[in-house]
Amino acid sequence: MRGRARRDPAVRVHRRVETHPAVRPGSVLRHAPWTIGPDPAPDRDPPAMYAACKDCTEQGPVGTDRAACDMWALVHAGRTGHRQYRECVSVDLYARPANETAGTS
């Protein structure tokens, strides 16, 4: 064979499979229901929001004040005549096993 090195059939090639360090041969995995909701931490960030015009690509500034978000949409509507908007809100979420009570980690 030209251009290819022949492999010695006596040499076995083992492929290393990367797994999570907690998963070992013989591990028992089980399905557990989880829930997700607002982050219960008292120091979490307030929801961030902005309004986006659905008639064009403009969007208002991101902030935490809903009134400012609405005001941007109203000013944009008055200036352009556009009537359809989307309010985009970002809230910190926290996932926990369903049997865990809120506020514990």
C-alpha cells in the first residue's frame, strides 16, 4: 500500500470516551422532575425589558421601567404611525428538583 501506513493487527486501538466525571460504569441514572421559575435570590436583577416595533426593525432602550418602555412605543407610534409592538422581558430564572422547596439550594 502506497501512501498509507499499515497498522499492526496486534495493536488494539482504544477510543477514549469523555463523560461527565460523576458518571462511572455501574452508575444508576434516574429521571427526576424539575421545576423552573423566578430566581428566589433577594439580590437578583430586576426584569429587563424593551419594546420592539413589529412594523420596522427599531427597538427601544433596554431598562427596568415598564412606563419608559411603553413611552418609547407611544412616541414611536406618534412619529411613524406604526401600531404593532412586542414587549421583550428578560427575567432571571432558577431551576430546582420538584421535591426541593423554594428558597433552598
